[in-house]
Amino acid sequence: MIKSKITQLFIAGTAGLLISCSIENNENSDQTINELKDGQQVILKKISSLEKSVANLAVASKNKPAADNKKQQPPQADPNKVYNIEIGDSFTIGPKNAKVTIIEWMDFQ
């Protein structure tokens, strides 16, 4: 009889403990869910802001004339220009009046 009362008391205590843990977990879960919802709202606002920026850039690029892009390109080198580079006392192989001179530089440090 005492053994059955102890068993019943143990079961009742365990059930009470489980219920109290469940209630505490629900409160923590509600708080966590609210924090997640707030975080999602912040993320959605940032995404909306980025989408507006992209849309504004798209509109601005459509309104910009194409001629501006050509002005920004660097000038092309003249392939027919002859460059006169003085060799001076540099070491050379081959004739001094060659049509093509290849210059090689080395640093032996």
C-alpha cells in the first residue's frame, strides 16, 4: 500500500514536472517565434529596398543615351605608328638597323 502510494506520488510529480516544462517551452517558443517574425520583417524591408534600387538603376540606364558609353572608351592605338625607342648602350644581338627590335629586361636581384 505504501509502495503504491509512493508510485502514484512519483507519477503525479513526474506529470507535474513535464507539464511545467511544457508550459515553459511554449513561452520560450512563442518568444522565439516572435523574434523570428521580427527578423523576417527586417529582411523583407531590406529586400524591398534593394528591389527598388535595382528598378531605379534599370530606369536610369534606359534613359541614358548610348553615346555616353562610347565617350568613356580609351582611345585606340594607331597600328601604323612607328615608335623610335633609343637603345643607347644597351646590349643587343643582331644588326643595329633592324626593322624590329625586341627589348628584354631582367632584374637579377
